[in-house]
Amino acid sequence: MKTDVVVIGGGPSGMSASLEARKQGAKVVLIDVESRLGGILNQCIHNGFGLKHFKEELTGPEFANKLAEKVYQSDITVLLKSYVNFIGKNIVYAITPNGQEKIECKAIVLCCGARERTAGEIYLKGKRLAGVYTAGTVQKMINFYGKLPGKNAVILGSGDIGLIMARRLTLEGVKVKSIFEIMGHSSGLRRNIRQCVEDFEIPLLYNHTITRVVGKERVEGVYYAEVDENRNPKPETEKFIECDCVLLSVGLIPENSLLPEETKREKFVLVDDERQTSVEGIFISGNVLHIHDLADNATEEGEIAGKFAGLKALNMSKRYEKVKVYFSAKISYCMPQLINKKEDGKFTIYLRANDNFLKKYIVVKCGDVDIARKFCIGITTGEMQEIEVEYEKIKGDLFVDIGD
Amino acid sequence: MVFDYAVIGGGIVGTSIFNKIIRKGKSCVLIERELDLSTGSTKANSGLIHAGFDAKTGSLKARFNVRGNDLVEDLAKQLKIPFKRTGAVVVGNDIEKLNALYERGINNGVKDLKIVSTEELRMLVPNLSEDIKYGLYAKTAGLISPYMFAIALAEEGVKNGGVVKLDFNINKFTFSDGIFTMCGEDDEVACKKVVNCAGAGFNEVSKLLNVEEFPIKFRRGEYIVIDKSDFVKLSVFPLPTALGKGILATPTIDGNILLGPTAEDIDDYDTETTNNGIDKILSYIKSTFKNVPLNKNIRQFSGIRVSVGDDFIVKKSDKNENVVLIAGINSPGLTSAPAIAEYVVEELFCEKNKDINLIPRDSYFQGDSGRIVCRCEKIGENEIIRALNSPVPCYTVDAVKRRVRAGMGRCQGGQCMIEVCKLIAKRYGLKLEDVKKESKNSFVMFNGGTYEN
């Protein structure tokens, strides 16, 4: 098979990347391992999606459907139940229902999303019993299959999926006994803390973690304790709580195993404002690049990657000198890290703060000159910030800071 | 029917003996109380085929280890399971101790042993810390999947007329007119000769058989599993101590890295992982290696080594000559198992005729893999279905995991566990909420609304 652009992953970012690449005139093949498009949105049956991108409140499947309909109305080739085994320069190998398929292409957009951090990765101590699951697995269990993980749950971690699942379990009649968060604050959205936890009076204990999972064959309870400033449990504060399942919401990790090793040396895959990696012709967007708070943001990023992958495949992209994006210690990361010095137009820098700030400015500097400033009433670690910058103001490397 | 032999305990020793008896053309039944084979020590060890320099010369351990190491290669080939001689190296600065170990190895009959220089050691283990100078290199050491080894031995046995009974908890033994009758909850088995290799359950079985019991001790070993990496390409041991071979860093046959085990004497059979254990592994590994890929840590587990004194017990019962007792099989038990089986069947039971040719078992991985279910390990639906239809029943999520590795990867089943449950449910005509993780009451999920299990 031959095409211009192959998009791997049919979630919001992959669908929007496909649509944008097609809009440029490129022939597009969209591949997904599941039997329908939508990615993880299909199991997110709660609302709160689409406010930014579609200007209306949607559930996950509704959001996915809006994009999927457009994909099916176009002449994008969709390969479902197909697993991409390997990607190389201008080549994608996939296992499809019809066997091994070799797809030659001119650009690849990787939109494979993220996976959940597991009990092993956080060294959760105790026995490996039935009843310890990641929050997303339980979401699938309940929303796809109508099954429950137990009757009395505790949740470790207060990421968005954990908060959403606290509400979901409660609505399904499962008692959520407590949520433990090792940090002093939640990494989830403020609206989720209000709507999923506070409204249901679920105890959320900050600076606490699970020290031991106990039981014979299934989970029968956990020991938990307060942690000190180094996040080590204080033994004297250890207590027991009875429960029959433990949900983990302890972070998402980009599932970028398909990327060539050379692109993965840093904490984040290095991309430019077109979302192209250091390997020419390989673009990347959505949660596989960095974890987004909103499907809307992943969708927007897919549009960027898809557009430039399309142009690249059609030999319509231009080369520019690149500048780097540096940032202060108040910021944990900025995306993208490289900017093409284009003549006109605008681009957006996405960033995540290291701490919570009240009434501050996000500032982008070029040398001593402020080239963009944005006032923010509240900046939290849980919510991604964004700031628009004009290309024509770039004279050299950029520095992003949070200041007055 | 009256079986010629009954083997009690479906670990690596039991499955090896079961297989060997079938090779002698005798009838045999393998009894296991859990829902799958290899759920005790066999599933939770380093997966090493040891060279044999460590055990005391003249001991059963030394004898069976060296012989077992010889036997494994052909056996693995026949069983169509991967085995690789990757080698092992004991590292340290105490050259005298290394020399003593070398001498012991030579006395035990170990081939291809040598003391390596600092430069050679760097080549063998590039990530070893700079201040470690010498090594004892054993070329014949290798890697195997311990649970897959046991399962494949049993599958081949069943394919050739043997019987495996899982979920068979023996309540009672009777012995009359040279025939043993074992009663389970709703099943009875009769046989002429019995092997007790029930591992941690040895004494319970011996009591029912009215034969010798031994003071069995439990020693827990914790491990850290790292996702696929080339951090070490062979097994790296510290110098051994009284507690065992020490914490090692080794690749597994599937490409993961194992760090561990610790060695802690405990009172009850308890497979918890602990703060102390994990900290011990981390501090030792960090002090001995550089570039440890701890960011790819995916799991921890602990296994129990049973022991009765320093050596293995492999002998006929003094109280009933139709019973063979096998106890205290700890390291190098996995390596020794084929040699123990050979000794038990040929020497103790005097089955001296030549092995018959067996119909080979089918690999799960021959043929089209189908739709990929486990994305991390790239395991297809057809491969899981072949495992579910293999000669030894495969009832649980962990049983599937051991056979095809679905759920062994970096997401630890987060993506595929429910799909695996669906395939199990379909195979056995169960509801999703009836599917178990490992043991009888380890239900994965419950029906929405009514939670009555």
C-alpha cells in the first residue's frame, strides 16, 4: 500500500491530524488497534468535553463521534483492528485483519496516546492480589462491560481519571472510602475536584499514600500513612482501612515505544512548532507527546501535526532557521521546545507550572524584550497554560517565565 | 483405572517427573491443588539454569545441578520453548574466594569455567561499577522461563497419555493391596506409586500418606522486574554468602531484567513485597552497577524458597517403599529438576528402559497471531486461544499470562486484562464475573448492582 500520510492512533488527536492532513490535499491512512475510532474517549462517558474546541459540552463518545463522522465523510482510508508493529523512515508495518501490511508513505503522525502508570512503577508494596487496577481499566470495566471491581474502593492518586472514577464508582453503588494523594495538592482539574469528590463528600487525604496492600486472594484492605516532605511514609501515622479494591490514578505515560530511540533521549520527545520530531517526516501529537488535560487540546495539537505532515508529504513545507525555547524553574516543561523562525502568523506555547500561582503573568522573552505577556488569575500545577506568540517578533532563542 | 504413578505437586519438579514417567511408557497422573501448574516457587524465581559451581561438592545439589544443566538444552528444544546459554559471572574483589568457587566448580564437573581479568569483566558487564575487579565466568549458565518449562513438560505428558488434575485438593489417602486411593472434593484417583513433591505443601501430603515429615523453612526472596533492556546480557552474581547466592542482576529469557532476590527467613508462606526488601535490592544494585534502568521498573514480586537443611531431599520413604519424598528444593531446583526426574524414575523406581519417542507439543506461537490483544508484548488473539485450548487447562488470567505473556509488559495488563477475561469466559462458557486472576477466590470483577460473590 502507498499513501502520503499515515496517522497511527484514532483518538481525538489522530482523527484531527488525519482531517487536517487531508485538507492540505494529502492522501491519508488512519490506523487504529480498536474496532472503532475514538480512542480512550469511547470509555469516557462523562461530560465536560468539547467546551473549548466545539464550544458545547459533550460526553467523550459524542466528542469522538463528531470527529469520526468527519473522517468517514472524507476519503481517508481507515484501518481498524490493526496494530502498528514498526515504523521507519517513510514506512509503516501493520498487522491488519488481512495480514501483515507494509505501507509506504511520505510522512507519519504518531498519535498513540498514553498508558497508565502501574502499581509496579510506583513500588506499591504488599501482595499482588486481584482487585488492584488502574483507574482507566476500571473505567472500561464499568462503562463497557457493566462490571464492578469491588464494593468498597480506595483510590491512590488524584489525577483526573481517579477523580472521575471516584464519582463513577459512587454512582454505581460502590463506596469510595478514601482517595490518597501523596502530594500536597491534586494534579487533577479544579472542576473535577469539586464535581467528583467534594459534591459526593468523598474524603481526599493529601500528603498520604498507601504503604501496603493486604489480603489472601483478593484485596482485603490497605495500610496508609502520612508522608514527610521527602514523600516517605511516617511509620507512626500508619493506619488500616478495609476495602476490596484499589484504583490507581498515579499518572499517564506517553506510549511512544514506536518512536526511534534517538528521539527519546530527553524527558520529552523534542519537537518543533510543527510537531515534527528530530527524525524528518515523523510527527507526533496528543498524549503520546505530552499529557493533555483536555481532549480539546489534544485535538488542536493533532491539527497542527496533521497540517504540517500533509504539507511535508506534498513537498510543500519550507525550511526555516530554528530557535530554542528555554524556561524558568517555575515551569516544569514547555511544548514545543523548538520554533521555526517563520515570517508571519502566530503559534502557541503550552506550559505546565511547577507550583500554584495567583495573579501572575506568563511572559515570553527574546533577549531582554517581552514578546508576549498573558495575565492569569490562577495558575495551578494541574492545569496546562498556553500563550500565543507572533513569529515575526522572534529574534533569537525564547525564554518563558512566570512573573509580575 | 489404576495409574502406575501419581505425582503430587505441579511445580517444576512434579512436571519433570510426570514427563519422565510418560517417557518410560508408564501411566501417570499429576495432581495440583491450585488452578494452574507452577504457581508456587516455580513461578517466582530467577529463571536461571545454573552452571553448578556454587553447590557443595558431593551434595545432591551439585550432582543434580550439573547433570540438569546438561539435560535442559535438548529438553527445551523438544518442548519448543526458548532456552539460551547466556552465561553467568560472579563478581568481586576477593580473588581467593573466587578461586575457591572456581575450584569447587571444577570438582563438581562444571565445564567452561574461568576467572576473568578486569578488562574481560568490563567487556562482559559494561555497566558494572568501576571498583569491582574480578569475575568467575561460567559459560554454561543459561536462561529459561521456569513456568513455561513446567507447563510445557506437563503439556507434552498429557499429549502422550498422561493426566493432569488441577484444583484437586487431596482430603484423604487410603493404601491397601498395594493401591493408593486419593480422594479429592469430588474425584478419586488410584495409583500404585506416589511421588510427594508438593513443595510448601509437602508435610500436609506426607501426613495424609502417613510417611516422613520434615521441618520445612520458608525463605522469601523479593525481586524487581525491569522492562526489556540490554542493561546486562548475562547473569551477574555477587560472591555467595550463607544466605544464598545473593542479589543478582540477570536478563530473563524474554528480555526483561530481574534484580533480586533478597533472602529473608519468614514463618509463614507469604509472598508480600516489603519496603525493606525493595530498598535492599535498590541499594545493592546501585552500589554495584551504573546506568541502572530503574525508570523502566514495571513490577516487583516475591517468591518463597523452601528448605530442609542445606541439601535437597530426594529419597524413598522408609515407611512405605512405594512413596518417593522430594523436599527442600530451593536453588538450584529449576536446573536440577530434569536430573531429579531422571534419578527418581530410573534409579529409585528402576524404570531403566529407554525413553520412548513422544508426540511433540504444539507451540502457541506457530501460525497466524491474529488481532493483537496485548500491545506491549505483541500477543495476538489466536495465540491466547491456542493457549486456552492447549492440553493442560488454562483457566485464569495469570495462567494465560504465564503461557503467552499477555499482561507481562509495561502496562501490566491495564490494556488487555479484560480482553483476556473475555477470551477465558468464552472458552469455558463462563460469565465475565466468574473469571479469576489466579486462585479459587481471586475474582477479577463483579456483576454490576448485585455483589454477592
